[in-house]
Amino acid sequence: MRWLKLLVSWIQKRGCDQYWLGEAAHWELTSPADYSKFFRMVTQILPQGCVLYVEGTSIAPEIRAFLEPRKTDRIRSVVRGTILPRPECFHILATQENMAEFARLASLHARPEVCDHLVIYGDEDRYVEWYDALSTSPVSVSELVPEATVREFCQALGCSFVHVRQSKD
């Protein structure tokens, strides 16, 4: 089965110049219970100008209608979390307004209808990764976000965090 793991890894990373936050030292947050609150608050830990990458295989039409006209051309390569079925992928500016509306729409839909995976990145760095988003999977936050900021963010969301050292894989 090692060959299958290698094949999946190659397919996911092919053509991508990005790393996973999980490969570097980062903050690992327990999954917030209220994901719409996460979307409303996440801009508080981000620098301006970040982009939200949303990936899903069963995104609700209302959410798709919100994301589609907001697509940005400031796209960075992101490792897809889903190979098959081929997911829909959207890159939109992670402004406070966009995130507030995304949060509102997310609160009206079941988790799979919102997204399967999300990444928030800037010009040079990734700030947030949540593969298997809106589940009990942990949220990875870049070390570029100060510990005090992460602590306040987690307190507001009712989740906890730990520092994870760089992966040795």
C-alpha cells in the first residue's frame, strides 16, 4: 500500500509550489464548534490582502453563487485536499465583508454544503489551513501569527491550541 500513498502524494503535489503548514512548525487549533463564528473572526488574525481558498464537492448553490462573482485573479497554487470526485475551487479575497457574508451563508447550510477544505494565504505565506474543514479535524495556523493573537482567537472560539514542531517526514 506504500505505492498508493506515494501515488496520491504525487498527484496532490504535482505542479504545486506550495507546502502544507503541517510540514512546518505551526499552531494546531482544536476544531471550533461554531464554524460560522470562525469565519467571522478569522480576519482578526490575518494580515490584509489575504485570499480564502474554498474547495468542495457538494457546495450549496447559494454559496456557489456568493463565491463565483468574487473570484480573484490573485491565485496561488494550493494542494487540493480532494482528488476525486473533482472538487470546485474558489479563491476570493478574505476581506471582513466577504468573510462575514460567507459566515452567514455557512450558518444556513450543512457542513458538506459549505466546503470540504479551506486555505487562507497571502502573497508569500499560508496563514490558515483546514483540511476536512468544519469537522473535528484540527485547524493549522502559521507561526507568523503571534501566540498571544492565537490565544485570544481560541478563547473567543472556545477551542484550544498547541505548538507543533516541524514534521520530520
